[in-house]
Amino acid sequence: CLGSATGAEICRAPAPTETMARLVRNAACLGLLAVAVADKSLQDRVAALERLLAQQEELLQAQTLELHGSDGSARRLQVPTLPKSIHYATGDTDSIPYTSEEKITGALDHIWLILCGALVMFMQAGFAMVEAGSCRAKNVQNILLKNLTDVCVGTIGWWASGWAFAYGGPMTSDGLLENGFVGSQQFFGVGFVTYKADGQLEPTTGPLNWFFQWAFCSAAATIVSGGVAERVAYAPYVVFSFLMTAWVYPVIVAWTWGYGWLASVTSVGFMDFAGSGVVHMTGGVGALVGAAIAGPRSGRFQMPDEFGPHSLPLMVLGTFILWFGWYGFNCGSTLGMADNATGMLAAQVAMNTTIAAATGGLVVFILRLIMLRKYDIGGFCNGILAGLVSITAPCGNVESFSAFFIAIIGALVYQGASSLLKKVKVDDPIDAFAVHGAAGAWGVLAAALFDWGNGVDLHHGWSGFACTADDNGCIKGGNGDALAANLLEVIMIFLWSGGWTALIFLPFRVFRKLRVSDEDQEYGIDSVKHSPAKAYSYSDMATGSASPSSPSKGVAQVAPGTSSLPVATESAPKPPTTAFAESAGAAPA
């Protein structure tokens, strides 16, 4: 609009050419803007697609490893490769949050391992009952003292250095122990809980794994106490118990479960699912060497009838407790319960464990019946334990029929080792080596010989239901490599555990500090070293009388200050001498 001379506005329409030019310019601007917007949106979508593809590729790799189990990661003590935080907040650049799935599986793993660890810890009660029942009543308190010491002193040893040597790392990028021999971090549990930049505490899975593995460590030490029972002094045993849990056992764990040199010694590494070798053979060999160095109990092979078990009820109770706890020992060695495949493997482990225990007990019971023409309850108990030890290594990679035959052979190995030790006069009061050492070695070899891989060439091992594989698929010839690795495990455990047991006990023996005196053994260690002086309050357990004033017919009373052995009269046949008989009556003057 233009102003006129009269002040009126004169308006005109734009020329057609001007309008067209303006429209062209606007269209061009809109086109450029649309292209820019479209380009930006395309870039974002491409970036998002790339991120999605990367995530899918990582998921595919994880599923491939889970399927083939080429690195055994399904059973590793899980340590997140990326920093995760329970305190994660939006914008946090130092950590990432746990996903909903990880929260659920993490909770399940904690429940599973804490429950199984508690079951393994309860096995200490079983060991105590079996050992106490197998020995003489006059030494029961001393035996129980050493069982309590193993748990308490062993806990301090495992906390101080045992865990660090076994699992402390550092680890390589391939997940193997850096020096291949022993860990060097996390002494006294340092690093299990850390501080974030804002001062909040950030937990890890360290305490969970520490607790579960502690229960195994305590079991290995307790096995030795039975082999040296009734003659080894308390102070030397305390030293041994600490060193076993703080150094000897942890180094063996570092080589094996800690992903040391035995984990990668062949194409498939060793296979010891729950510890026939790592736990039981370690303790059993320690018991053998300790028993040999300590020597036999005074009079053991001159008066063998006086050294029988004093309480078969305690032995049977202890055996059932151990059998019950063994489900935590073996099934818990899945080290988690994050998916249905792991649950199915744990069920297979439970089935194999049950079959092996029953089979081992029956085989030894029948053998003893043939040998003695009498029922031997003590042999029945040890046969059950030998079957359990034999299946502990292969329980996660064999079928139920294999478990049955493994237990049969394990029972025969136990009986042979037990008879051999008596022949060479090595005094092992509870057959600790025969049950845990000999049957443990057999279990390690059986894990390779009876692997359930298709045919004789494919090996499953740690992979459970899948074959052990590499980038080219299932590894051929894996069973042979596994047998070589497991044979090496048996040899190294024998040398390491036996060698260190000798180094610990021999100096005490040389300086005459290892054994309780023959006189104290005759009186009973309880009466000499403990208060009260006897484990039982019954006054005449040997004759089964209700009170000292009502002795059984044909059995003379025991006068105070005299031998506690009952003397049979001519009016009745002499009853079998029992350990109860040796400790009945008043304490020595």
C-alpha cells in the first residue's frame, strides 16, 4: 500500500512474477529444511540400529559360549566385567544399572549359594559324629575339640589369606589366573565392598562366593583330624589346621577352580565338578601322611580288638548328616541358579549323588558280609561315604548308569585301600584316606573316563549338556585330553598336600611334640587334658547297667583307680571288648 497526495492509501496486488518468485524461495527453504531434518532423523536411526546390532552381536556371542561352554563361564565365580551399581542414577558415568533380569537372577544365585553353603557347613556336624563314634569314648572330647578348631581356626585362615591365594587374582583378559599359580589380592576380604565417589557403599558378589567356598575349605581340613585322631597333640594340630586352610588347600584351588595352570593345561582342561580331588583327596592325602608320621596309637596293632568304634549310633547319624549335606556340596557347585538349564543340571547332579551313595554303601556291606560272615554297620557307613566321594568330581557330566558303576568301583577302591593300610600298619582310625583320598583320586579319573559325550571322542566336562567347543565347533579328542589333565591333577594334589603335611608335622615329631604320651593315651586324653574328665556321664556304659550298684550278671565291677576294662567271670562268656568298655568306671587316681 502506498500513500497518496490526499493521504488515502492506494493498495495493489503483487505482480504475478513476484509472487511466483516468493513461492519458489519459500519452497526451496522448506525443501532444504526437510532434507536437513530427514538427514538428522536418518542419522539417529542409523546410530540406533548400529547400537542394536552391537547388542545383538554381544548377546549372540554370549549364547554361543553358553551353548558350547568353551570357557566354562557358566560355572565361574561371577565377577561383572562392567561396573554395575545398586545406586545407579540417570547421568552416572562411572557405572551402569543392573537390569531387571540381573536383579532377579542375582537374588536367585544368592539364595541358592547361601542355602547350599549352609548345607556344606552342616556337614561339620556329620564329620564330628562319624569321627567321635569311630574312636574310643575316652577320647571323644578331644576329637570334638579338633573338629570345632578346624571350623574356627580355618575360618580365620580362609579370611586372612586362603581366599586371596585361591581366588584373589588378578586375572587375564581370557579369565585365567595371571601367574597361573596363586592369587595375590583381596587378603582379609579387602575389596569386597567399595566406596563410590559420593561416599556410598557398593557391594560385590565377593562375600557370597567367599562364604560358599569357605565351607569347602573347612571340610578339607576336618578330614585330616580323623586320620590323626587319639594320639596327635592339640597345639601341633592347631598349627596344621591354620596352614591347611590359609595356604595348602587354597593353592590347589588356585590351580583348578581359580583358573590357574590346570584349567588350561590341555584343550579342555581338568574336570572336577565339586571336589573329589580338590577337597577330598587334599584332605585324604593329608590324613595319610599325618597318620604315617604320627605313628599308630599305643597298642593299636598289638591289641586290635580294643580299638573298635565306641558308638555305632553316632557313626550312622553322622553318615546321614554327611549324605544330606552332600546335596549342598555337589548341587551347589553349579555356583548359581539363574536359568532352567542350570536347574536341570543341579537335578541331574542330585540324582547321580543319590545313586552313588546307595550303591557304594551296599557294595561295601556285601563285601564285609562275605569277609566277616557278619553285618558290619561301620563298613556300610564308610561305603556310603566312599560312593559320595567317588561321584563328587563327575556328578555334573555323567549319566545315572555311569554313577552306579563309578560307585561300585569306588567302593572296591575304598575297601582295597583300607585293607592295605592295615596290612602296612598305618593307623587311620576312621579310614580317612581310604574314603577321601583313594576314592577321591578314583572320582577325578572317573570324571574323564565316564564323561557323557557322544561316543568316546567328544568331551562335555564343565559344559554340562553341551560338548566342549572352540571356534570350529566341538573339540575332537577331548576325552583323552581330559584324562591327561585329571591324571596330572591327582599327581599334583598328592605331591602338594602330602609334601606340605610332612613339612608341618615332621618338625613336631622330631622334637617330640607331635604325639600325646603313651601313658596319656592309656588313661584317655579326655581325663588328662579336658574338663570335665569324660564325655559321658553314665557310670557303667560297658555293662549297660542302670547304675553302678546294679552290675550286669557275670561282669565284675570296676574299682576306682584300677583299669577301666571290665573283667568277665566264668559264669558268662566274655563280651566283645569295646571302646566304651575301656573308658567305663572312675577316672584314674
